[in-house]
Amino acid sequence: MHKKNLQRIKKATKTRAKLRELGVPSLSVHKTGQHLYAQIFSGDGLSTLAAASTKEKGLIADGGSCTNIEAAKAVGKAIAEKAKKAGVESVGFDRSGYIYHGKIKALADAAREAGLKF
């Protein structure tokens, strides 16, 4: 692995440990070169309560990019709606060591606008 990725994983591990210590559900984000994924885990981290990604049908318009900020906003809105259906009102934000800007910030802002608190 590259040094940059190892540093990101180290940051993510610290964040996840703190979220488990607090016992709150967490909104975890993962991004690849082609897609963006978001999951809400239970307070103990053992079960997934809700999930959304750019792979879902109907989330991204036909011919639209799965890796831009508009796609991140769509995933943020979708994960907030699914969280409400699962009975989750507030979460801790696990950005998986990614810097809070661009797609990660867009996803978080869209989730907040849709009613998820963190």
C-alpha cells in the first residue's frame, strides 16, 4: 500500500474506535475511482442499518457521472431517507480518513439537509 493510503486508514481506525466507545450509530463513507458508498452501522458496529451507493438504480440520471459532487449529494439524501426509515435520527460521521471537502462534504451536507443529525 502507498504511504498516503496507510495514513488514511490509520485516521479511520482512530475515528471508528472513538465512535464505538461512544456507542452511537455511525455514517461511514467509502469512495473509489468509480463509485461512492455510504452505510450506517449500529452503535456496536456489528450490523448495517442502512446503505446507499451510486450503484443503485435510479439514484443517478442516465448518462450521469457516479463520481461527481451531484452524485455525492444524491447518495447523502438517499442514506438520510433510509436512516429515517430504520429509526435512526442522529449518527457519528466516519469519513474513513478522507479529507472533509469535495464529495465527502457534499454527501454530509446533503444528509444534514435531509434531516440526519451529526
